[in-house]
Amino acid sequence: MKDPIKGFSKLSKAAKLEWLVTNNFEDAEAARTVLTAYWHEDEALQKRHDEFIENTMSNFYMPYGVAPNFKINGKLYTVPMAIEESSVVAAAAKSAAFWMTRGGFKTEVLGTEKIGHVHFMYTGDASALKEDFSSLEQELLQATAELTANMVARGGGITSIKLIDATDRLEDYYQLEVTFETCDSMGANFINSNLEEMAKCLENFTDNHERLDANSLEVVMRILSNYTPRCIVRAGVSCPVEELASEGVSATEFARKFKRAIAIANAEPYRATTHNKGIMNGIDGVIIATGNDFRAVEAACHTHASRSGSYKSLTGCSVENGVFTFWIEIPLSLGVVGGLTKLHPLVVKSLEMLGNPGAEELMGIVAVSGLAQNFAALRALVTTGIQKGHMKMHLMNILTQLEASSEEKIHIANYFKDKVPHHREVVNYFCELRGVPVPKVGQ
Ligand code: MEV
């Protein structure tokens, strides 16, 4: 077992690296070589990355791809995606091209309000809190006036404060539920700072109120919620059914099976999880490329998918009067200012590539990317199956793992042009080409 280390975060980067490679790897030199190979030669840029988090030892590269030809509300976008899964960008580009000639994607932001809570316990009689809530509300607004001034000037701020009696869910549990408009920022720091100020104000209010007992109050947490059911965007596509013929499947058959596929995701959480995972392939790639918080978006989308009490599809589909309509409606809390947006040079370029959208426009682009990904997945699933496209994109990974030369890669890619390149078959063909024995299964 390793010895624990004290005060690691206070060491210099060089000392941290020294400790890391000598205490955690069999070959310290080899580990050092790999970790430092990814350091940026521009020291100022590297320092910026070092400072994003604590104990930065290296940079973790992800492919940064683009999917062109996304027609959204009549405007053409090239969408940046940071993602490691081989088929995602190709799928996005394919869907974008498909829908570009069928009217493109339409989006609508249905709300932009975010929510945060002061979670507290009150063990006494809370009726005075309820009766005098309007004076508490005024005090809360006054206490946060300085913090909200800039946001108010930009058109945002606190939009409502409610006292929620949640004692039916948990004994003595109450909340201050506060909603915010945070304009073009995701607003996490803004919301949390306000909630922390509000918690102090609540304590003072209880302390100074003759019918309330400060000893009966315990503020447990003050934190935004990443579930943002009032910060919602809808994106959709629509076309006559007859324009849907695909991969040898008739248009009517395609529309019928596509609709069924969504019905199955709505009826079966096992399938819904994979269905929504495919949607998140499209969403996360853009979220990361634009410097947003993919964990927050993931959490919100999965809560949204479960809002009925069982986990369902994030997308919907209808076929009516010969028209196929396909849509997504999801909570997306995004920012185009603050966070990494001005700090990470690639994030700056991603936003510029998208025409420096506001947060609402970006919500639309991200939702479209999720919808496009789901369209590509379902289109493949109800026709040829996904392995054909997926393994084709994955073929290069397999060949790189086999240390194939560039010539061998070209030759093998050509051989598998019209075949599904299953792993074993690629290995077999590679060995045959090289004239070496095929390794036994498991080797
Ligand atoms: C793979 O990353 C995503 C899919 O499995 C999604 C789906 O099945 O809908 C293809």
C-alpha cells in the first residue's frame, strides 16, 4: 500500500510530478514522458490550463470536430463538438445534411428561469414565518440588492422568492425557493452567492422576530438546483413522410418503425437509457466545446426524462396527415459569458464559429445537436443497424491499436468498405495481410 502524502496541493508542479511518477508507476520515466508530452509549449497557455483546476499534471486531449450544414431557424451553422466516440460527429453531419434539404431545424426557448434553494429545518411553530413572509421577502431582496445590481442592469436578477413547507416529505423541512434570470451566464456563482446571503438574512429574521425561535432554525444548505424545468428549449424537424425513404426501407415503413422506436423508449427504461445516451452524445460534445458544464446538463436532462415517475425518451415523434414531426424538449442551463468562455482559447473559437450566440441561441443549437444525434441513431437502428456505421468509424481505432502502417490502414479500410468491420475479422484480415499468425481469442 502507498504512504499517504500531506500538503500535496501546496507543492510546486515539478514536485507534484516527481511524487506522482515515483510513487504511482512502475516505470517513473515512462510515466513522466507521457504526462509531459501533453504539456503545451506556450508556457502562458499551459499556466492557464494549470490554473483551471487543482493539481494539474497534464492536459487530456479530446478530438475537437465540427459538423457543418446545420440549418437552424433558417441560419446555417458549423457546430463544434469535443468528443472521443468515433461515430458521433459523422452522425451529426449526416443528420444535418439530411434535414438541411427538408426545411432545417426549428427551435424555441420556452423559458430561461433557474432555481435555487435555501434548505432549512424549523422545529418550532413556523406559522409566523408563513404569515410574515412578505416582510422576510423584502428583507431578502434588500440583503441581495448589491449582489444583484449588475444582473438587474443586464435585464436579469431575482424573479421570485417562495417559502415552501416540505414537511410532508421530510420532518421539519422547509425551503426558500428562489428563481433567477441570469441572462447570458449559466449563473451558478451568482445564484449560490445570493442564496448564501439569503440564508444569513433568514437567520437574522428568525433571531429578531418575537414569534420565531432562532434555536429552532437550522440552515442546512444553500445551493442552486441543476434541475431547471423552467429553463427549457424545444427543437424540432418536420417533413412529408414520403421524403423519408432510407436504406432500402420505404418512407411509410421508416416513419412507422421510427415512431415505434420512440414508443419503445417511452415504455422501457432500459431502452430509454440508451436512447437518451445517444442524445447526450450530441449534447455533451457541443457543451464541452463551448465551455459549458456537461455534468449539470446531464443531471437536468435525466431528471427531466424521469419527471412522469418513470424514465422516458427525451424526444417525441408524430406522424399525422402524411407529415412526420420529430422533436426534443429539454432543460438546458447554459452560459456564453463567465466560466471558461473567455479563458479557454478553443471555447472562444467554438463560440465564434457559432457566430457568438447568446445563451438562448446556444440552447437551440445544443438541443438540435441532441435531436440530430437521436435521428441518426434511430434511423440506423430501424434500418441497417448501427454496427455498419459505428464499426466503420471505429475501424481506425482498431488498426491503430494493431499498430498498422498508413499503407495497411488504407488497404484494410478499402477491404472493409462494403463490409461490417467486426473486431475479430479486422484482426484476422490484418494478420493475413502481414503474414503473421492470428492471435488466439483472449490474447
Ligand atoms: C451509442 O453511443 C449511442 C446509441 O446506442 C444510441 C441509441 O441506441 O439510440 C447508438
